[in-house]
Amino acid sequence: MDLVLAFADQVAIALGNAALLQELQRRNRELSTQSRRIEELLLEREAEVERLTEQVARQQPSVRHRHDYGSILGSSAAIDRAFDLLDRVIDTDLTVLIEGESGTGKELIARAIHQDSSRRARPLVSINCAALPEALLEAELLGYCRGPFTGAVTRRDGLFVQARGGTLFLDEIGEMPTTMQAKLLRVLQEHEVRPLGADRAVPVDVRLVCATNRHLPTEVAHGRFREDLYYRVGAVVVRVPPLRERLEDLPLLAGHLLCVGAERIGRKAPELTRAALRKLSAHAWPGNVRKLENVLLRALVMSHGDRIGPRDLELGPPPAPLPPLLDRATYAELRLADHRRRRRAPVFLPARRARGAAAVRAR
């Protein structure tokens, strides 16, 4: 009886511990559920605070800069450097060269230069130099009289004359043919244009703003761009940073693009989750803001509900990695192995040459 009672005491203790363990596990599960709920609420509150902060930042003009760049969203250090340079050159008549990758918003910079300058009351005329052949580009820029070529039945003013007193924006000037570069240089030096077929020149007063996605000093070194023209158009170079260098502006840009896209299709702008923002921040963005707009518009159309998650974002395949660079030792080993392989490979001679070679070996 004493032995049975002793075992019973041990069993009672074990059962009590098991009951306490089950109760502890149940409470831990409840605490985990409550912790996840609290974390979700904090994330939602943080996202709401960020959204309101971005909305206030969009509505308030910048006080750090002399001019209002409200059409160009961003507050990162990279875009601030571009704004600081624009503050110093907008009030002058210096020619501005805007450098940047495709899709970074070079045309927005050109419009800001015109709208904040003293020429804002006059027209802003723009042309893409890569979209027209050389003959048509010359006719568009310089204008023509009646009869110098087939189809010129009336007189037409060129873009230099149309933009007189305002701003002329030459997009993709790095694509301009070299012969047209010489004619553009003469216009910039003489401040006058001679339309095709005209017998006298017309004085012009325009501010020239150019843009390119190429590095013009490299183009000059390779002989694809005139050096003297580069000194004319590159008086002030404004570099527009790519999106991968200003990821701090990604939430602001994404929110604005979603609002614009939602208004375009007539629906409420969805919220971009933090996981989706992390996925966007990890992308290289070869197409910059233009690609970001396309990605968000597709997600806006394909998503359901009021939130866009990482699964709704289609960023495309990652770029293929570049082959590794070879050092001298590895390159020498590869050359030696290729030489040995070529020596071991059988040589097939024509029948006449084979008979001749056999005769030589016999002799």
C-alpha cells in the first residue's frame, strides 16, 4: 500500500505538470496571436502615417529651394543636388544639358526650367532629334520657304522661330547627325537661322535646353559628336539620377503613380503593402520611373481589393549576370588548352593533297 501510494503521488505530480504545461502552451498561443495582431495594427498605423506624411509633402511647396519643383517628386539627396543646380541656372539664359538614363524624367526638368524662368510667358517648343531623319529634322528646326523641295508648297517657320522669346527643348541631342550638328552650331553662334530656300537669315532669341541619355564626352572622344558643339550646349550639365540611386523617393513616387492611375481608370487608389515596397526597392529598375509606372498600372488593373501585395507586382526576369573577368594566368591556361586541343584534332585533307603527303612520307 505504501508503494502504491508513492507511485500515485508521482502520477499526480506528473498529471498536474502536464495540465500546467497545456495551460502554458494555450496562453503562449494566445499571446502569439495577440502579438501578431498588434504588429499588424502597428504596420497599418505606420503605413497610414507615411501616407499622410507623403500627402502633406506633396501639397506643400519646397522651402529649401528658390523655385517650385512640385511636378518633380522627390526629396532624396541625389535629386536635391539637381534642384540646387537648377536654382542657380534657371534665372540665367545659359544653355542647359540634361543627362540621364531613359525614363528618369528629363523632360520634366526641361519644363521646370521653362516654367520657373522669365521666359514662361513665351512658348516651350520641343522635338525629339532621334525620331526624325536628317532632312526632315533640318526642315523642322530651320523652317523652309515655298519650293526648295518636293512638298514645300507653303512657307513654314522652323522651331527656332516658333520658340522665339521662349525655350527650345532638343531631346536626345546625342542622336543628331553630325552634318546637322554643324548647322546647329552656326545657329547658336550667329543667333540667326536661314530657312531652306530663303535668301536672308532670320534673327532668333531662344533659350536652348538639351537632353541626352548618352555621355557626350565619350561621344566626342569617339568622333560621334562635335567637340565645339558640346562646349556650346554643355555650358551647364544637370544630371538626373536614376531610380536605383534615389530609392528613398520610391514610396512617394509609387503612391503618386497609383493615385494617378486609379483616377484614370475610375477606382479608388489601393494601398501598397510594406512587403510590396521591399520588393520594389530590391529591383534594379533599368527603365527607371517609366518602368515603375508600367509595373504599378499593371498591378492596379490585375489586383483585387484595396491593397497591392508583392504577388501583384510583375517585375520581369532579372538581368543575366555578366561573365566573370579572367586574370592573366587563367587566360594563358585557356589559350594553352585550346592550342593542345587543336594539335590533337584530326586534320582532313583533300584527296590530292593526301596522296601528295603520303608520297612525301614514303620518300
